[in-house]
Amino acid sequence: MYISLREQIADAIVEILQSIDDPKCVLVTREPFEVEKLAITQFPALLIQMTSEDRQTITMGMGGQGRRQGVITYNIRGFVRGTDLDKRRNELTTAIETALDTDRYLGLAEHGVTDSQLTRVEIVNRLPPLAELSLTFIVNYNYLRGQA
């Protein structure tokens, strides 16, 4: 069964973030959830969603099989609960960045991923005992037209 590069990238991000040990991310998903309904034991929680994709042609080929490059933007929303919320948010941000920087090709260099990086960190205002952060993560890749 063929799995698109776009899907492989999303799966790789989830797998990498599930491997974080400190703080251990209990819930890591691409499916939206209501954070207020999570059990205390489900924190920290991460929601990973693709927000946009830009593409451009870099070479022309016979029969429309030219090479293209793309940049996919993901939003990683992190949720923590408890006390010392600013400290917990900072620890989670550092853990996410460290995990994603371990392999900037996301294990997919042979499939066309050329780089990835965390480009923005935003704090989302919430009332305690919850805290939220929003991270922008971009993935650069190239592919043969019709294979992304």
C-alpha cells in the first residue's frame, strides 16, 4: 500500500514526539480533542496538525514528471496542567525542540525531506490549572510530481 510522503512526515512527527521521556508526553495525536475533558493523567498532551503547504516546480520533466519542492507547516499545540505552569510550558517546549532537532530529516531523507525546524513558539492564554503553547514546525521536502 502506497503511503504519501505527506502522511509519512506527519507519522514521523508523532512518533518522535511520543518518544519524549522528560516530560513524558502522555497523549500525542493528530485528532482534535477537548482539552478540558482530558483526565489529569493525560497531561502533557500534544495535538499535531498540518496548517498549510506551499509548493513550487524546480525542474520540468517528460510527461509532467518534473521535480517539485514543498514546505509543510505544522502546528503543534502543547497542553500542561498543574502548578508552575510557565516552568512546565518551558520544559515541554525544550523537550519538543530537542526531540525534533535530533534528526532534522525526520528519518525520511531518502524519501525527500531536506530539512525541518521549529520556527515559532507562542504562549496561548488559559486559566490555571491549564497552560497551552503553540509551536510552528516547518518541513522542507522535494518529490517527483505525482508522488507526494
